[in-house]
Amino acid sequence: MPRADEISRLMVNTCDEVVIPLFNRLRADQVAEKSPGDLVTVADQRAEVVLTDALRAWFPDATVIGEEAVAADPGLAARIDLGHVWLVDPVDGTGNFVAGIPEFGMLLAELVDGVPLRSWTWRAGVRQMLVAERGAGVRVDGEPLAPPRPGRDLLVGGVTGEYAHLRGAGLAEPWPMTGSCTGDYPAIALGERDYLIHNGRHPWDHWPGVLMLEELGGVVRFLDGTPYATASASPEKVLAARSPEVWDAVSRAARATGTTAPR
């Protein structure tokens, strides 16, 4: 069975060999929309094949589920919480990738019965790898990462458009999202931001960051207070925070804006 660093090398090599050569070099016929605003490129598709083949060879008894495979066969999503599963996001932040913005990367998560055990976040633009392991913390480029304890007077975070006017006691004016979970979640883990409110809920986007923040003392829940889960029926946005106290403060402010569902 491969070690965590071997899986890291697989991701980095795949990104360098398959994805990066197409950055700022995509032709129009190499980009498509899966749904309005949801882009896919040949880089996503090719990288997912490489990662999927390698993971299947290493873990023949596991199920490998990639973002693009689910786009082609939505029924695969029902298998994410069943047994040993690898989730693959071959190019996270595809919109940024297509636009020539270097805030994109690659995500992997290993789950058993819907519980994340390990995750990898490769930030291609800054060449930084974050690896989280349940019960063993988070490492950044191989070095242990301590829980974030920024000394800011006001909480800063990235939000979706409808929360652009989010205000509350102790909150600074919010910033836009980075356009990539490989940017948004590490920003909290590294102490650069305190929270995020995300308008997506795809498990390949969130499970790597959920495990990362949980290992650092953070929390990720829907704005109704229910924990993030693959098959959650919550109508709310995802709120991730570096601590329960931050989550409470931001959720109170979000409810005060009137943009959350009635409780």
C-alpha cells in the first residue's frame, strides 16, 4: 500500500504532466459547460483518468469516484458513503484555470463509510501540499501544522455574492471567495482567513477541507447547524470556520442578514 507521500507525488506529477501544460494554452474546443457556469476541460478529464487508474491499481478493493465520472453518471454519487472510497477532484477551480488565474489545484479524499480518513490538497499555483489524517493532524509540505491562532481584531472570511454585505459584531467586511477550495480551505488552516461561506456542496470539493479543519480544531457545518455530509438535505450554504466560536459568530451574523432559511 502506498504511503501518503507517494500519493502526494502522484498528484504533483499528474498535475505537472497533464494539467500545467494546458494552463493558458487551452483552445476553445477543449473547454465545455457541464451546466451553466460549471466548466470542464480536457485537463480535468485526462488528469482524472490518470489518478483513477493509479488509485485502482493501488487499492483494488476500493471504489474510486471522480468529479467528471459523476458528471457522466450521476448515479455514482450514491456510492460515496458506501465502504472504502476515494474521491477525486482532478482540477479544483476549473473556472480559474480556464481564466488563467493560478488559484487552482487538485484534491483527493479517502473515506470509509462516508467518514474522511485522509485527504490531500495540492495548491498548484504556489506548489504547496496539505495532507490531513484523522487523529494525526495536518502537514504542510511535510511539516506539522499548528491550529491557526491569528491575532486580528476582526474576523475575515470569504463569502458568496449574497453574503457580500454580511456584517456583525467582530466581523470585518467579507472578501470574495478564491474560486477554488484548494485556496479557500487552506486560507483558514494557515490563518489567513477565519471562515468561508460556500455556495457549493460537492463532496469532492469539501471533504478534504472538512478533515483538514477538523484536525485543526475547526468546524464545517451547514448554516442550519447540521454537520457537513455527502447526502445532506439541508438547503443552506456551507459555513467553515477555524473554531466553534468563530462559526457561532458568523452564523449569527448570517441569520441576521435574513439570507438563511427560517429556523
